[in-house]
Amino acid sequence: MKLLIFSLMIIDASMYQEYRNQIKPVMERHGITVKYEYTIDSVISSQQPEDRVNRLAVFEYSDQFNIDTFFNDPEYQNAKPLLLASSENVTVILK
């Protein structure tokens, strides 16, 4: 299995939750599951201290998964503006 890691600063929790609700069926369709999700009260160390974050989410997907297929899915693209409007400092790491 592989991991998709998101760190971000949520500035509108209800809008972010709507984004998550909308992408849930897209994630299911592409075989992505939530492995861990944390809220963060403070950042202890960062190479960029101005980049505050308050959420860390780790998603798991199969080795055969094509990340471009997920992010280019029309349903994901329709939900993406909610992510952009509800958060900042979004970082995505594939592992």
C-alpha cells in the first residue's frame, strides 16, 4: 500500500467538511481509505514557520492506483474549489 499525506490549515471547518463529504464517493471509487486524520493544536518545528497547519490526514491506496486519475476525476474537480476556499497552506506528499 502507498500513502497520500495532506497537511493544511483549515480556515472554514464547515466548508472543509462539505469538501470531504463530496470527495468521499470519489475516494471510495478509486480505492482510497482514511488511514489517519489528526487535528493539530500547535506546530513544534517547521522549516517554514509562517506555514501554519491544523490538520494532518493520511490516506492509503493500492500500488496500482493512478493519482492523476483521482485528482482529475470530474467529481473531485467539482469539489476542489471548496478545499481551496476552506483552507490554506495545503501540502500533498505521495509516499
